[in-house]
Amino acid sequence: MTQRQELTHLVDAAYLKGQQPKFDNFRTQLLQFSKELSNGDDELKIMLGLRTALLQADLSLTIKNRIAGLPTEYRAIYDFIMPQLKKADAKTLDSYGKYGFIPLKLGSTVSYF
């Protein structure tokens, strides 16, 4: 199974299994990410978008608990994309992100290094 196929499978599974009402906005984003993967869009850009969306999925949690507090199907996506992003060249990531930071809602940022 290729990386794109596995990521598509994880996104689709998370969309189907994650039925909690507080994650409705995130589920809508998952649908969009699935469409982008199916259309052949850039995987790195999609993974960066997924990571940002996952970190913003439940803003009631502290930064340290944002991923641990998510349902298991959402954490599986995060666990899959983080090693892939760490392998990517820093210059490539900088061309997609803002100097190594992920802007979050309400003006805060999270460093991904």
C-alpha cells in the first residue's frame, strides 16, 4: 500500500468512525482532505493541513493534550503523518508553512520542530 493510499484509508476511516458532535467541523475538513487526496493534490500540503486541523480539532484541551485527547481514529492520522513530515526537508516545509510554525485559531502558534 502506498503512502497516499494509506493516508486516504486513515482519513476515510476517521470520517466514518468519528461521530462525536464536537468534532463536526473537523469531520467536514476530513471530507475535503479526502477529496484532495483523491484528486492527486500534493501529499505534503495535505499532511500539513491535516496536522493543523488535528491540533485545532478540540481547542478545549491544552496544547500538550491536544492529540492525546482526540479519538483513536484521529490520533492514528497524526501518528502516521508526523514521521512523514519529520522526514521532509526543512526548506520544503518552510515553503508550505510560516517559518516552522502552525498558526492556530485565536492567534496562538505551535512549533513543529
